[in-house]
Amino acid sequence: MQARGPLLFLSRMQLGLPFESQPALELYYVRHRRARRYVLHVDTDGRVRVTIPRGGSRREADAFAARQAEWIRRQQTAAATRPSQDPDELRRLRTIAKQVLPPRLLELAARHDLTVTRVTVRNQRSRWGSCGRDGHICLNWRLVQMPDWVRDYVLIHELMHLRRMDHSPAYWKHVAAACPEYPAARAWLRAHGRDLR
């Protein structure tokens, strides 16, 4: 559900805000050719990734991060207090994902008269799924941690890209017809998605 991976360069910078008593933020930058806006992501170790869109600059990225400093600190605090998952539990969940997600995707594809050429379950860090023009759909194993109705929305979202490979109004009409409750599912993902990652 997100454009291809980051491109061009990766660098680091400490962002210290004037008159701020807290330590400087550790930022690293990723240029993304298809990104349309600046995006922040706080890693589990507290580092902050700033995605720079096409035509963007490091200076604008720094200013964007500085404006979001309070949000970044809250995310870092949440990441630091979040209990780490047991490796055995993670393996168990990944096994379940490989057993559950492909059959459900194919079931939904058949219901909507769509052809999927291949299904892959992966450890994707920045998206819930992706769909290739060749009909290959990749799914994030973390989908098994969601309520069924939210997971089905993500699967339908990817399937509808077999009809339209964009996020145009016409594409969203396909999603709405196949999954009328999709606005609620998107709201759930915005509210809880980061906790699963």
C-alpha cells in the first residue's frame, strides 16, 4: 500500500531545538522518489527516519521534524516502554500468518472475480501489503494480529489494485463496493497500526 522502497541516500543528523532541555533527536534521512510529502517514522530503538519526497530538501526535512518534535518525543517514549515480543511468539505468529493469509486472500479474490498469480507473506517494515502488476501480492505477517474485519480491508485494498494500480477516486469506488466499512478499518489502522509494527 506504499510506493517502492527508499532511494538515493541515507544520512544522519542530530536535530537540537533552541532552548530545548532534552537531548537532540537522532534523525536519518531517506529520499523516496514516489513520496508526496515528508513523513516521520520512529524506529523501535528511538531513531527517527525522515522521508524526503521528490523535490524536497534536507533543510525542509529538518524544519518539518522540528515542528513535530513533541510528537516524536511521545513516540519515542511509547517505543521505550513497549514490551519486546518473545522470539518464540513471533515465530508462532509468522507461521500462522503463512497458513491463514494466503487462503483468505484467494477466497476474497474468487469472490470478486480477480486472479492472483502469487501470494507472499513477508516481514514488511513500512506497509501492510503490496500488489504488483503481474498479480503478485505481498502481505505483512503482522496482519494476523488485527481484527478480522480490518485484515480483510487490507486484503481487499491490495486486490482492488488488480483493477486499478493507483489510488484515484475510481480505485476507491472499487474498494467501497467490495468493503463498505473501509473508512472504519482505515481509522483503526491509523489508531493502532503503529503498535503492531
